[in-house]
Amino acid sequence: MSLSVVILAAGKGTRMFSEQPKVLHKLAEQPMLQYVINIANELKPKNINVIVGYKAKEVEQTLSHEKVNWILQKKQLGTGDAVKYAVPNLIGQQTLILYGDVPLIEINDLKKLIKKGEKGLSILTFNKLNPKGYGRIIRALNDVEAIVEEKDCNDTQQRITEINTGIMVADTKHLINWLSLISNKNSQKEYYLTDIVALAKKDKIRINTLEANSEITISGVNSKIELAKMERAIQLKKTNTLMEQGATLLDPSRTDIRGQLDCDRDVVIDVGCIFEGKVKIGKNVTIGAYSILKDCEILDDVIIKPYSHLDNAKVGKKNIIGPYARLRPGTETNDNVHIGNFVEIKNSKIGTGTKINHLSYVGDSIVGKNVNVGAGTITCNYDGVKKHQTIIEDNVFIGSNSQLVAPVKIGAGSTIGAGSTITKNTPANELSLSRAKQTSIPGWEKPKKN
Ligand code: UD1
Ligand code: CA
């Protein structure tokens, strides 16, 4: 059977205490609504209709890459009113109602619900020990008769623990008819979508229920506390997948994956690491505590020591990086490179076996093989207007606290004396240095205090 999807996302989310529309709040760096649209797409529906209201333009713009119909609900008069706006677009034989603030809904539950809803109506339910705030499923014997909103419940109905998750599937023709019949004569003066259940009963249409798999899958996000809980649930899903594929996480509850992380065999990740964008990690790699990796590729047998920050970097085999290293965009290292503490590399290629171990800045550079860059070396790549390149050829030794003023080329096999400011290209295999001669003044006396 063909399907249309309606996603309810018009609400403001008052309890978030935020200017941002609720469905744009992020979970693992993605807007909440994105998750719901992704799930809807997996069902391959005829179309997806998102009902927007509060800051509709902002919601639309943020997710403008999605092929969905954006439908403006002028005033938030209730869930039934919201679905009415989608009626002209309901081209599937069945219509699935999803909520923009229920991001962890399970695809398998939805598939079962759709199957159960054929030619009739099916409702995703849950048994909640504390059903406060939810619509209750009213049954006579076994058959569903109606859904009553909590504010309209009598005492007996309030004690019912079988609740409406809000997610349902209806035969489209019937749905359109029922929507035209619902009224707002209730305690909240809203058009309740849930009133279609009693109308289905009246029409003797089959009403099925399906109990959701777990509570988190039907949970909505209404506050920052619920947002944080949902974030943890999403993180746990991601870390479980990683561990199932063989990664060792020293503490999955202290790992954050905000994009896509792929790990080959025998990867060990210590606590506090954050992965953003696309990160690919090879075999036998260790990521030290509190490291942040964004859009990186790390090849086999690499050790990244704690507190390292890598952004758009490619790290070659058998590198040792950190602790406290910063690899900025455009950094590419070959095999066996060592980058040590307080070293910043940007837009540079570093050759096999090269070591830059302490307190250096290397920017816009090409560094050859087996180069040793001494502590405190700086490539002065910026003249205040333009960036310039530094080339350091193979087997160079750069003494500590040297400045290489770009554009400049350090010839193969040459040595730079410590403390030099190099402004001209240096010849291969020679010692170049530029520093004032050391002198000592005999008989010099320290100034004395009176
Ligand atoms: C709704 C259900 C209730 C169910 C609960 C589950 C109705 C009448 N009640 O109640 O049975 O137990 O969800 O969470 O359907 N929205 C719009 N336009 C509107 C009103 C709401 O787009 O005019 C959207 C909201 O942004 C939200 C969703 O619909 O994402 C649910 O609305 P909400 O007001 O939270 O419904 P509840 O009162 O919680
Ligand atoms: Ca709600």
C-alpha cells in the first residue's frame, strides 16, 4: 500500500525556554526534526508533509535540503487542525502521523503499525506506570473505543496506564472524512486528532494497537532535561554500534559521536573524546583521553595521546600525535611522523619519519623526510597581507627556537643553528645560522640597591 507521512512540528516548545523552535534543537549535532524526516524517508512514502508554525521559515531554511512539503499551520489549534492542513497532499492510500519532537521512533514499529493499519486505523501505544499528561486508550472488553485526553478524563479513565504515543496510521480516505467531523468542544478548546478514534469506532472501522518496543522510542522532547536524556540515548546507540563492530571504548557514557565514526579493528578510545563530521580510523589505533577529532582520517597503528585536537587532518601510519597537539585543516602526515606537545600544524605536508616534538608552529609548509624540527620553531607564514610557503627538504635539522620567514626553502640535509631567524634560502648540507655573536664582559658588576 502507498503511504503519505505527516510530521507535526508547528509547536513552539514553550518548556524549552528558548527562542529556537523546539524541532531545531540539536541531538548529536543534528536538528531533532532531521531524525524524524530520515525515518520517514526509510519508509519510502509517496510524500512527506511537515506541518510548521512557530518560526516556520527558520525550520524550513534549516532543513531546505529535504524533499518534503512544508505546510504552514496558521494557528496552533490542535493536532487535528494541524493534520487538516495536509489533506490536499495526502496522496498515499495510508497516512502515517509522526511527531517532530519524537526522534527515536523505531522503523520496525512503524512498519508493523502500517501493516496493522491497512484499510483501518492503528495506534502506537505504550504502557506507562506514570501516564500523566498522555491521552488514555479507552477499551470496552478488548476493543478500542476512544482516546481521551488527560484533561478530559474522569477518575477511572485517569487510572488507565495504556497511553497514546500520538503516532498512528489511518486509511487516508477515512481520515479525511473523520478530520472534517472533529470539533473543539473539549476542555482545551482544541481540535484533537485523537477524536478520530471514536469516529472510527462509530463507522465500525477496524482499530488496531501496537505496543511500542521501548519507552525511549516514543518519548518526546519537551525540556532541556529531556533533550539531554535523548542525547545520551542517541549516544548510547552510536557507541553500542561501534562496540558491536569491535571498538574498545573505555567508557561509552563518556564518548560523544556527533557525526559518523568508522573504526577498523582494535581501536581503543579513552574517555572524553568527541568525534565530529566524518572520522575514519584505521587498525590498531589508540585515541587518548579528551581528544577532539573532526573530519579526519587516521591510518593504522597510530597513537593519539590525550588532549589532542584534529580538524580536517590526515594522519599516516605509525604516527605518534600529542599530547596537546593541534592539527588544523590541510594537515597531512606521512608514515612514522611524531608531532608532540603544543605543536600546531596547518595546511602542511609532513614527510615520513619527521619529528616536530615541542612547542612549534608549522603553517603552509612542505616538510620532507626525516626532518627534525627543534623546540619552539616557527614558520613565519604571514606578512600581514599574504600567506607564504616554507619548504623544508629531506634530512634537515632545525635548531630550537628558530624562525623560518616564508617564502623560504631549507635545502636538503642542511642544519639551522638554534635561535636563528632565517629569511633567505639555505644551501643543502651546510650549517646556516643567523644570530648575534655571544660576548661576555669581564669585570661587569650587577647594579646594587641603595
Ligand atoms: C498529544 C495527544 C495525546 C498523546 C500525546 C503524546 C492529541 C489531542 N493528543 O497530546 O493523546 O498522548 O500527544 O505526546 O493529539 N502540534 C502542531 N500543531 C498544533 C498542535 C500540536 O503541530 O496545533 C504538534 C506539536 O508541535 C507536537 C505535537 O503536535 O509536536 C503534539 O502536540 P502536543 O500539544 O504536545 O500534544 P499533547 O497535548 O502532548
Ligand atoms: Ca506533548
